[in-house]
Amino acid sequence: MSKIYYAKNRERILARQKAYHIAHKEECNARSRAYHIAHLEEIKARGKTYRDSHREERKAKQREYWNKNREILNAKKRIYVLAHLEEIRVKGRKYAKNHRAERKEYYLKRLYGLSKDEFENIFHQQGKACAICGKKDCNSKELHVDHDHASGAVRGILCSNCNTALGLIKDNPKIAQTMVDYLGNIL
């Protein structure tokens, strides 16, 4: 079929194809499934190549769609979350349990700007012990990054008890000194 003939008769050809597909729906669907099964890897490879070569274009379209339909999408998401809340919580707990190390690394970087190696270096410089009490047999769950809440600067690595104590006195040196004086008077 020549391009000129197709261009002139496009509507008629498409209507005839559509009528054929409607009349032979099962046969067409079976042929289509068979083709997809036989050529699955090739189809996947073409899709990956397309997605990789049009990444920025696809992202731009997604952003445009999101910005245009933000309210509707957020409402649908809220409805879904409310309907599946327990399922989402179970999945979240399971994920957290199975990905502890990755989550710890993520939060170290996000909250304190530390990589795992930087954390280990600070802890090693402290003699692999709590910076305040010197406790050495801490497991990784018991270790906390102590930081200045005003500047965000990391001060050291603490055990759970020392970190909690600093939090309870709100990092106030006057209260800490009062506690030392109090304990000195008792002993």
C-alpha cells in the first residue's frame, strides 16, 4: 500500500480495521498475546531504551501532570491511605525491620550530614566508647549522634543513657553543673 493511497483513504482503512477487530476480537487478542509472549524480552528492551532516551521529557510531562492535577491526586492518595492504613503500617514496619542499616545510613546523612565512615571515624577517635561515660560495650542501636541543636554541628557519639540525660537537661551546662554539685554533696 503506497503512502499516497493510505493518506487519501486513511479514514476508510482505519474504519475497516476497527470493524475487523470488533468482529474477530478473540482471535486478535490471542494473536496479540502470543506475539507479546514470544517477543517479551525484545519489547522490554525497546521500552527500557525509550525510557532511558526520553527520561527528561517524561519527567517534565509527569511534573506538568502533577502540577495540573495536584488537588485531585492528593485527595485520591488520602482516600487510599485511609482505606489501607493498617496494610501500609504493616508494610512500613516490615520494610524498617529488613532495611535497618540502609535507613540508619540515610538518616545519618540527612540529619547530621555524616556518612557511615565519618560516623565510624568519630566513634573510633573516642576510643570506641561513649564520649561522656566511656561505656565501651554499646551496640549500634544504643549509639546516638550528639549535636548542637542551634548550629547542627556534631559533638560526638553517645550511649542511649547519656544522650537521654543531655536531652532532659536541654544541653544546659548550668543544670549539669548543679547536678554535679548535688551529687558531690551527697557523696
